[in-house]
Amino acid sequence: MKREDRRQAIINLLIENHAVDLDHLAERFAVSKMTIHRDLDALEHAGVLRKMRGGATIDTGTQFESDFRFRETQDNAAKLQMARTALELIEPGMTVMINDGSTAAVLGNLLREKRPLTIITNNAVIIDNLKGENSINLIALGGVYSPKFNAYFGLLTEEALSRLSADIAFISAPAVNGRLVYHMDESVVRTKRAMTSSSVRSCLLINHRRFGRPALHVMADLADFDAIITDKSPAEEFVAPLEQAGIKLTIAEE
């Protein structure tokens, strides 16, 4: 098997199982452990996986967010629930900002139901799906393309956002701990903050499993958002302090 075919096979195994074992991979592909180490190193460098003792995983860590290709296959029912609830905040004629992320991509696919709209996004899935749509004024944010996040970031993106204004921004995040919202990547944090600053209102979309998780960079305080939508109520230990602080979660309906 060629190297690239083997690495794609490793990716396929990760999609199915979320984790792979080094010894099992060496046996499965009839190569040395050092060869598998090099494969995992290359895939980690590409942002596809996170190496751990004895293998690798696609599960999020404090400094690692899994590749968009994995995230778009996970929790699809929850994403659709949140997207449907978020859609209720949008009225025809509005200008809407949507960030990167697989949940945001699901929301983007529903926006045809609310046209006419002006949509501002750095999310490559939304750009591809909505370009050329009638009654959709699509503003695609340029910048440096990130295959890991399937979106555009950087100084060009942030400069464009500083010159735009929206009625509402939909922001997603991989981690919330206490009242703080986190992300692993600095450039992603800057773009999400720029979107929030350029919008009259902002809404956070976050899976209930992401509560109680820190990450490398603080992105925002939950109180900074006008609405917070999640698919299910997090554990009481996470909800109680938020209620005491007057921070309300909107639970998406099934």
C-alpha cells in the first residue's frame, strides 16, 4: 500500500473509532511501528489528529480541535436542533454573520428559508452552498485558507470584518469552562471576536458536551452573548453557577 493510501486509511479508521492503536496499525498495514509513527506525526502536523501514548485520537484536547472532516460527521441531530432554534432569531432582510465550524455549516444550509438575506461568512461550506442563490447577498470573507477548519482567517479576514456590520452573528465554540468560552487556535479566536464586535447581537452555538472543558485561549465571557443555544441541558454543576449569574441557556427543541 502506498504511503498516502495508508494515511487515508488511518483517517478512515479514526472517523469510525475516534482513536487508533499504534501496534494494531503496524500489524494491519504490515509495516514497522516507526513507519506508523511517521504517519501519525505527519497527520498530526496537518492538524488531522492528536497523538497520545500508544496511538492517536481525534477527540478534542486543550490545544487541539479535531479536523473539520471529522466534526462534520458527528452529532448531526444535535447540530440540526441548534440550527433550527438559531433560525428563529433571523428575519428576512437581515444581515447575518456566521463563523467557521460544522454546526455553523448546518445553519448556513437552512438560511435559504429566510431569504432575502445578506450573509457574511468565512465558512467555506456555506460559501460553496450559497453562492449563486437567488435573494442571497453573499459576502465571502477572504484570508488565509485553513484546511483544518475549512475556513478563512488572518489579517485580511479581520480587516474586512472591521469594515462591515451585521444584525446578528452566530458564533460556535469547542469549550466552555465556568463563564468563559475557549478555543484552541489564536487566529480563530481573533476572527470570532471580530465578528462579535461587528454585529449588533450575537448568539453562541455550543454542544452540551463542551461544557466543563477548558482550552488554550479565552475567547469570550458567556455574558457577552445575547443568546446561548445548546442541544441539551448540561450537567447541573455547570448550569447552577450560570443561573446564579443571570446567564440563560436556550435548549434547542428536538
